[in-house]
Amino acid sequence: MEINEKQLKSLFWRTEFYGPVTEGGTASLHIGKIIGLNKLGHKCVYASSGPMVLPDYVKYYYIPYSKFFRNFPEVLNLPYNRKSIKAFKKIIEIEKPDFIYQHHHDFHWGGATIKRDMGLPFILHVDGLEYWVKKNWGKLYFSHLLKWAEEIQLDNSDAIVTPSQQLKDLLVQFNVKADKIFPAPNGVDTDFYTPNVDGSEIRNRYNLKDNFVICFTGTFGKWHGIEVLAETVKHIVKQIPNAVVLYVGDGDLRPNIENIHKKDNVENHTILTGFVPWKDINKYLAASDLLVSPCVSNQDIDFFNSPVKLFEYLGMGKPIVASDVGQQGEVIRHESNGLLVKEKEPEELAEAIVRLYKDPDLAKRLGEQARKDAVEKHDWKVNAARIIEAYHYAIGSN
């Protein structure tokens, strides 16, 4: 949906404690949304609790956490509310934005406070219910406080942007008003992620000149299916002796992955790069022959995520193999712009990879359609248009 109007100024707000981790899916998501809004002619200012590498045209404010509280899980979030809200109000006075766009994170109720005290439209970006995420994927100590803070944010937001319809449905189950929730799947900067990118530097750096390279990018979270990919390597190399699985990223599950590789004696067929700058991700993808996203379902609710990596893969025009879960099964159309496989099935994942290795014509056709879909359906400006639509809902213009 395109909206012709004056230039709007958004003030993005990232509040979670992420320390020195400046790369990964969340950073790519924020950068992509900013790029999309810029393409539509709108302006973004950014305030964050940690360092961020942003486009040159974005003004950036740093609101750091106190070093004193960093060794106390969850406790550090509470004093940060007061500090960050106070600092954010000063930024608003300087920048005079049209609306704030806050990324929802645990124990922070700043958006609701800003709306109450300053009257700015408050749009909340929600990737997941923080109580569920902390309970199932992390550690949770102050459960009642977390629920209280989350309810304040959800109830007082003027509009909510989610990455998937599945997450909208989940929020509605938790009594969030359906009309104010705007599903907006993640996207890709199709000018940056393109088949024209040269990956030779990366292939030379890792001595991959004669290898068939299968690439995964992202943080090693539970829903990414990274352990499934690790279990797949032994099946791949039986039929593709020169195969190398390139893991571009890092995370909590890295020791698990390394242990699986060691157990299966496939360490010579794997490379773990650690986090790399977002500006270089396209080179790693360009250096690869095939891209994989083996995501797995959540523990007790539908898969509600929208993997940024999947859209970046589409932009590169490479063959893709993805698990058929949630939004992945909607974006990837089997044998049209990629191949879909059952989740948590290493052998089936390996079979799809081997199929594309043995059929380069199929791989080429799927890659070309993937690129076409990226340009026509999944550029970040499509996502940004939903943010502008949410803004108009927030100010009551719909």
C-alpha cells in the first residue's frame, strides 16, 4: 500500500541489553525498516541501548545501560526504564518526530510512558510475547513484573506491527485488539542483496575455490533449526564429498553445533565464521552455491517468526532450501522459488540439497524466480508502507 503524503519523521527506539552484539537478525531488521522508510521518502532517527552500525543518513543517539547492573539478570532492566525514558524525552524535544516506533522487549514500558506524558503516537514492533520467549528460550525470574510491563506496552500502544499473521493471531488470543495489529513480513534491501555481488573475496579467504558451499546466516537461536543443519552435514558429504557448510553468525547453540560436528567427524566440512558486519553479509551469500533456512516450530504455539535471512536469500537469486513451517511455507513455494522440506528431518534436508547439486538447471530456475519475488513482493519498502499505514491508524486518519 503506497501512501502519498508529506515526509514523516519516525524515532526508532531499541531498549534491550545486547552489549557488543551489533550484528544479526535484529540489527538487519532495524536497518531494513529504516531503508524501506527512506525509499518511501520518510526520515528516521534512531535511539538505542547499544552501538549500532546504521546508514550514514540516520542520526543516532546512544542511551547505554549502567555497567553496575550488567551482572544481574533482569534487574538491570528496571533502572534502565527511568534512565532511558528521561533521555528519550530530551531526544523528542530536539528531533520533534511524528511518531515513535519502539521494538518490544522485556521489562520496558517506555513507549506507554512517552505516549502518556508527551502525546506522541506510539507504534510498537512486536516479534513475540516476551513472557513466552523468556520462559521457553531463556531464564525468567520476575515473571509477574514481566507480564505487567508487557501488558502496559500492548494495551497502551496506538498500533502494533508484527512480522506475521501467526503472531497477530497469538496476540489476539491474549486480548490485544485485532484492528490495531498490522502484520508486516520482514523484507530485503534488493539494491544490496543482489545476484551482482562478488563473492570471490570470501571464497578465497576460506579457500573455497573448489567446494560446493551451503550457507546459513543468523544467530544460533532455538527456532533457527541450527542443530538440525549440523545433523545434516554427515548426510550431505556422503553424496557431495566437496561440500562445505558455511555458518555465518554465532549464538548460544554454537557449542552444541561444534559437538555434533565433532561426533560426526565432519569438522573439515564446516566453517563457523562468527558474527560478521552486516555490510558484508551479501558477500558471504554471494560466495555460496545454495542457501538454507531449517527453522523449527515453537514448543507449544505455531511458528510465528519471519526470518530476515529468508528474504535476503531471495534477493541474492540463489537456490534455497527451507523447512515448511509458518511463514517460510508461505514465502517459499515448493519447486517455484525454492524447495520445502519437513522440519527436523536432517536426511530430507540433505536430499533436497543433493537434488539441487545434481540438477543445476533446476537450481538456476529456482534462483531466478526467488530474485523476481524479492523485487516484486519483499522489498523493505513494502514493510515500511505497513508502518505508515499503522501510523495513520494511530492518528485516527483511517
